[in-house]
Amino acid sequence: MRKRLVDCHVIHEREDGKRRCLLLKRAPGKIYSGCWRMVAGKAKKGELRWETALRELREETSLTPTSFFSVPVANRFYEWETDTLHEVPVFLALVKEKTFVLDDEHTEGEWVGLEEGMSRLDWPGQRAGLLAAWDLLDSPILRESLEIALS
């Protein structure tokens, strides 16, 4: 069965307009151990991908977004072990709270600027997702068009 994956970039926007993204370092013994990554995970049966991203955000950080967006880019990569081409939707969680609680999949979390975030993410598709998420916040049209209503 094909994995249904999601990426979710988390950005804190200060009142002065400065932004920071949250990166999480994978724990020993976990897939991608030692890598810095955004919130990510697999959809459960019957779960829509945007619901997966919100669930993973809560599970991995305990953060709640004030705004939530579908980013107009997909993280595509090939998994040779299963001969699978994955097309991973990318989401953006905008948060006001900077205090997070890590789950057991991560050993560290850090708020960093865009340049530092781009340098820490190893996968090209993850860097493209972060850049697209960052740019989305500068576009009133994209913000309005791609916001997912939180009830």
C-alpha cells in the first residue's frame, strides 16, 4: 500500500514582521535520524492530508495554528526500495506561540530564519516547500486563496 505523506512548515511571524520557521531534529533510531526537518508524517486511513498535517503538528510540537494554508507546491521524490514516486502535499501552519513540546521522534527543535532553515534541510523538495511557504505569506492573493478554514 502506498504511503500518504505530508510536509508541514511551521512559521512564527512576529509583530514587527520578522519570521522564524521551526525545524525539528530527528531522534536516534528513527528514520532520518539526526536530520533537521519540518513537521511531517503519514495519513491514517480515512484522514484527509490537511487533517494529517494538523494532527502531526499537534503530536510533534503541541502547537496550534492561528492560520493554516495549502502551499502551492508538492515535495516529489522517488523511493527506490518500493519503486514509488511520492508526491507530498505541503502545508503551512502560522503560529503565535513559540513554546513547543517535542514528541519522542525528535531530540531538538529550533526557530530559525529562512536562510538557516534552507541550509539545514537536506532534501531539495523540503527546501522548495519552505521557500514557497515563506513566499505565500507575502502574497495577499495566495493567503486568501489557499487558507484552510480552521473550525
